[in-house]
Amino acid sequence: MDPSLALWRRALAEGLGAFFLVLAGCGAIVADERFGGLGPIGVAMTFGLVVAAMVSATGHLSGAHLNPAVTVAFALTRHFPARSTGAYVVAQLVGATVAALVLLAVWPAAPADLGATRPSVRPAAALLYEGLLTAVLMFVIVAVATDVRAVGSAAALAIGGTVALDALFGGPVSGASMNPARSLGPALAAGEWRDLWIYFAGPVAGAVLGAFAYQLVRGEVAPAAAATDREESRADGQGPVRLPA
């Protein structure tokens, strides 16, 4: 993340990232419903690829959260300034909603409800799934974004791969949203509100759990890594969020 960028520019990067996430991921669901050929594996890979692409494109600008749950978890674990949280979350929600409205303009009949997430199991089970799926994703994100020992050019692949993995085994169960913005946009555009609360409560709780779980496993930072963290924290004034491009 580039702290020298104005907040509105970083928020804009987040909004664009969320826009492309929904446009590509939910667009793949719509295309598969309309034309076939992708299937669950193709849809999962689409979500993973677009996340990897957006992390590569915007990670050095905004941190590439792309997800309100991720932003909230970073703020609660003091890896992101609370004063910037609102701007990021609003930008992510708006970007995702605009993308869903673009899909609605192309597909007025809203095939597959424009990719709206719906559970195929009882709500409590879907809530548990969404929480655990997001916890796994956040665990990986925190590892590559805050720990100097894990930073590398493979960060985008690690995060995108985790999204695809979660979607492969969780998609048929809960929809594998892991992202309130990704669920809200299609819900608004398609008018599909059933069980939407699951895709807010589950991802936020799961992201917080995953973030704190990594901190627990990580334990005390080695002196050299701690010194680097302090230096970078002083340089940007907001903690060691260094998601690489």
C-alpha cells in the first residue's frame, strides 16, 4: 500500500477492484447459466484469477482488500487505520453494486440472479461455512500482508488460489461469498434478499477470526522482523500492511 496516495485515490482503487471482482466472477456465473461450459470449477477459477489479478494491480496502491470483511479485520487487528475504514468499505460496496448493475443492463432477465449468493443448506450451516471459508482466506491474507517472512511476489497467487479453493468446496454449500460487497451488489441488482445477512455476519466474523488466529500462531516476531515492521510503520504512519504487487 502506498501511504503517500490520498485516501480517495486508495478508496477508488478498492472500488475498482471490487467492481472487476463482481464483473468477472458473477459474470462467469451468469455466462455459465446462459451458455454453459464453465461449471463450478470454471466459476471458482474465475473468482480466483480475478482476485489474483486485482491484488497484483492494486496491492501496491491500496493494499487490495477488495472486501469489507478484510478491511474491518485489518482495522481491528491494528494493521489498518480505523479512520480510513469507512472510505474503503463504502468504495468496495459501491464498486460491487455498479458491477452488478452493469450485468443487469446486459442481462435484464437476471439469469442466475446475477450471481447472488444463496445457501443450499440451513442458514446456521451456511453461516458456519461462510465464517470458516473467510477465516481461511484471511489467515492467508494476513500472512502475506503483514509478516515480512512471508512477503513475496507469489502473494497474489496465494490469495487468488485460496479464493478458488474455498469456492471449489464451499460454493455448492453456501455460495462461498466470503465478501459482503460481492453478495450485496448482485442482491441489490437482482432483488434477491433471501438470507443476505449470512453474507455479512459470516465473512466479518470469519475474517476477524482468521486475522487473530494468524497473530496467535505467529507469536513474537523475531528482532530483525520486528525492527523492519517498526521502521515501515513509522514511515507510513499506519502499521505494516505491505501487500506486494
